Amino acid sequence: VLALAAPTDPAWLPCALAHLDEILIDHAHCEKKAASTAVSLLFRYPERRALLAGLSALAREELGHFELVLQHLDARGVRLRHQVPSPYAGDLMAAVRTVEPERLLDTLLCSALIEARSCERMRLLAGALGPPLADLYESLLVSEARHHRTYLELALEVVPESVMRDRLRELAAHEAGVLARIPPVPRFHG
Ligand SMILES: [Fe+2]
Ligand SMILES: [Fe+2]
């Protein structure tokens, strides 16, 4: 079960399907960014032993996804390029508090929500596409659901469960609000 406060706007899927190459390019950037977020937490919290192995494994898996998406881009004859990012991640992370351990908790929970949104949208894409992209998304959405749970478990290393659940609910509502303010664009999170 994903902790999202609102489902994706029905206008998003047709927009994504009409711009599949752009979605795949954005997807490659998202996988790279997911790895980078996990690695940056390794740098920021070296003393948090309970987080290190999980974050490291997650970063490696995200880079594996990145390589997989690159293969699909190659197969379509599409080159990876810079792309204007959606304001989603920046707007979402604006809710992260600045004192510790709240900063760490919020970063982990926002990461959990990003994973959940990716998973939800991969399911939409898998249901609407044929092979080989349907198979790609079918397999990746299982990993992203697991990453969602991993981040929630890591958050429980920081605060008790009741605190985690309350803050997750607040941030999920914030995430839904952020998405509602972005018109449907061909981005994974937009
Ligand atoms: Fe991934
Ligand atoms: Fe992930």
C-alpha cells in the first residue's frame, strides 16, 4: 500500500503517452537522481549506521535502473539529453525542516513519497503500453514499491512509528498539493 494522499490526475497518462521519448528521458534522469539522493544521504549521515547498508543497496539498484532505461532509449534511437526539470522535487523538498533529526526524517519521507508516485505512474504506463515498455514498467514498479517501504523502514530508525506516521500523512498531503499545482506535463513527476 502506497502512502499517497491523492491519485494521479487522469490527464497525466494521455500526456505521458503522447510524449513517450520525453518520459523515457525524464525517467533516466529520475533513476540517476534517486541514486544520487541515496548517496548524498550516505555522505551527510555517516554516523547513522542503521541507514548505511540500505541506502547503499538502494543507490546501486537505482543505477541499475538507470542503465536499463538507457538501453530502452538506445533501442528507440533516442539520446539522453538535458531536460528542464519539473518543479515537483524542489517544491516537495521545500517542506523539509532544517533542524535534525527532523531534516533527516523529512528527507526520508519525501523520498518515500517520490518512490510511491513513481510506482503509481509506472503502473499506469504498464497498463497502457505494449511490450517492451510495459514489461520494463511492470518490473520496475515492483522495485519502486519496495524502495517506498525501505525509506519508511529507514525513517523508523530515526523516530518512533507514531511520529513517522503523523509526519508521513502531512507530507503526503503536501505532495498531493504540489502535484495539483503543476499542470500535467510529460515528466514522471509533474
Ligand atoms: Fe528506480
Ligand atoms: Fe526507486
